[in-house]
Amino acid sequence: SELGKVIGGFNYRNLDDEEQFDQINTSTEYVAKVIADRLVAAIHAGTLGEGAQGIREVAVTLHESHIAWASYERGV
């Protein structure tokens, strides 16, 4: 799935070691934004299929633990 491709790049990796995140605080909030931005890009590119063209907003919530989480919402 497209979501799997987007989040797969974050699994079990130290994002501070990734060149694309050089000099960026890779907080949970920031990672939620990056995922939302990539999903919106996939919607615009048509890779999520025709049905995704009606999506007007994307919300991403990441849970660090049962009490720690961050969320990011944006328009398409």
C-alpha cells in the first residue's frame, strides 16, 4: 500500500542519521507532518487511486507510547 511505503522508511531507523533530515529536529510532530505531506503528494500524483481525489484533509497521528502522541492535520 502507499501508506506502507510512506511509513516503511521510518521503521526502526534513527532519523537523525538520514541525510534528508540533516539539521532538523525529528520530533514526533515533525515526522507526522512529513508523513501527511507525502500522503498529500501521493493524492496529487494519483498513486492512491481515483477514489482519493475526493479527499480534502489528511490527519496523521503517531503514538510513541500509550500516553505520548502527536498529530498533524493539513488540507489537500
